[in-house]
Amino acid sequence: MVYAGLQYREISVGDGPAAAVGSHCEIMYTVYRLSSGGYYKYSSGGTPVYMWSVGYGLEGKDDLGETYRCRLGDVDALPQAAAAAMVGMKAGGRRRVLIPPGGWTAEKTGPPRPSFGAGRRWAAHRDEALLFEVQLVRVRGALEGTAAAAGLEDLSGLQTRQGVPFRLPAPPSPFKSQLPEPQQ
């Protein structure tokens, strides 16, 4: 599935080599779910709610500095929105990517959930919009040839909008059919 209007924020710009489709990447990441305030009675008012991470030593894990290794463009390595947002990212940089609702539903799509609790939180919220904050630690060269020849996804058709504020979906309303469409 290709998502138009992919959104991400550049938190910090790296100074190393840029990632391309086929590059071998080592990343540290944190996954958040969004709590909009309108959906949940005991929400946090629209702030990101921590789900799990790799490499930062959170939740009492002794994984400080560990990385997840993947090849950018592999179908099951990352959610497609995260992979597309990482193209052109430089080593040492950090980005926060908005994964659209339903954009991370496949059980086998990585990165893997590192604990039972993380797997349960992901299973409960995988159909919602998720934030994937990624830090690109290391990039090794891309493969020779095209992405299609290497068996990788073609990420060039995705439209990215850098720096556009995250836009949450509207809460469900019984009056939605009576309301005018929002202007863009």
C-alpha cells in the first residue's frame, strides 16, 4: 500500500552518508501511539504515549546503544511509511515519522517488538496512527542496480511532506454526513 502525503519531522540533521533504497542501515528507534483526547476518557491530551524502543535503555532494558539492522526497502524490514521517510536521511540524524492508521498491521513487518508487553501494546493499537522516531546510526552502501532488480520496494512514488505538522484524524461523529468537508 502506498501512502500519499507521508509526513515526518527532521529532529536533527546528520552529517554522515545519506541512506538510499538498498542501503544497509543500523537504527535506534522509539514507537509512540497518539492519544488525541477526543478518543479516550483518560487520555494524555494528544501527546505521544510510549509503546517500546530499541537502543535507548528504556523500560529497564539493558540495550543502551544496541541497534536494529535492516536493508532499506526490504518489504518486511520497516513499515513502508518509515522506510520512505528514511530515504535521503543522513547518518547521525533523527526523524519522527507519522505512520498512518493501518500502516503497520502485518505481524511480520519489523522492527520486531522486543518484549511480550511491547507486542501486546502494538497488537492493541496497530490500527491507529503511530509515531516512529528513528535515529540513523550507520549507513552502509546501497546495492548496485535498481530497487526492483534487488527485490526491494519502489519507494519513489511516495509523496513526502517534511516539516508539515502532524494532522490527527477527526474523532468519530454521528453528524459526519451533515458536516461540510474540511478545506485544505
